[in-house]
Amino acid sequence: MKYDIEKVANAIKFFKENGTKHLGKTKLMKLLFFADKEHLLRYGIPIFDDKYFKLPHGPVPILTLNIIDSLNEIENFDLIEYIDILKKHISITKENYNGYSFNNFEIKKPFDIEIFSKSELEVLELITNKYKDFTAIQISQLSHLLPEYKNTPLSEIIDYSKMADTQSDYINFLL
């Protein structure tokens, strides 16, 4: 399995088309993390195959973050192929919500269900239903409760094997 920007683009479209509120960059990063985590727990493999780093606002898929950050202004020419693909699917505009600026994703091409396996779609639907009403702050706070986040040094990679462990704090937060 390798990183697939088409999956990321279609996940963004899936989240948008299925009623995810407040979908800016921060919330997207957490939704991708929780989707990979859930798929790992259920099926033993991630959906997106990105590397997650522990950053101050929670776990972040670093390649996806760099691609999105370069979408409007190319900052990293090593990512140009990914950027060109993502630009065919979405555009990003700056929006304001309650005094906060966030990235708003505008869909350019329809969602492609064929990109995902049945199990991946099942997990995307679960994650969407579970977190669609969360704000970026709420979902970031939730991610901070996870042992794999707590036990990883800042700016280090969160290991997939740690993501697949059981998490009592996470479960208690949701109950």
C-alpha cells in the first residue's frame, strides 16, 4: 500500500457531501487520523498510508498537510504531482467562523466511490457520523486523550502499532 492523494481528495468530498460541519484543515487532519485508526483497529491496515506526527493541535498526516498547505501557493516543488492531482478535485478558500479563519474545501469533481474498498467506505461513514458535528477544537481535544498521542514526543511520528491499541480515555470521552 502507498499514499494515494486521490483517496484523500475523495475523503474530503465524502466528508463534505455527508454533512460534516466546520470542515477546515484542522478538523480534516483529525478525521483522516480517526479513519486510519478505526480501519487499523478493524482490518489491520490504514486507509491513507500517511505518516502521522504529533503536533500541538493533535495528530497530523504530514504529507497531506504539506500538500494542502501548498495548494494555493506552491511551497514544495517535490509535491507538485500531488498538488496538481488535488487541484483537479478541490479548491480551498479562506472562511471566517466565530472570529476564526479556516480553510473551506470546495468540490470540483464528483465523489468517486470506486476509489475506496467496502471496508474503507464503512469506516468513512462511521467516522463522519461520529464526528460531523464536532468543531476543530473539540476533535483536537479528543485526539489529545489518546495514548498514542500522549506517549509520543512532540514532532515525532505516531507509530501505527500504537494507534491500534485499545484506549480507555478515548472510549470514556465518547460515552
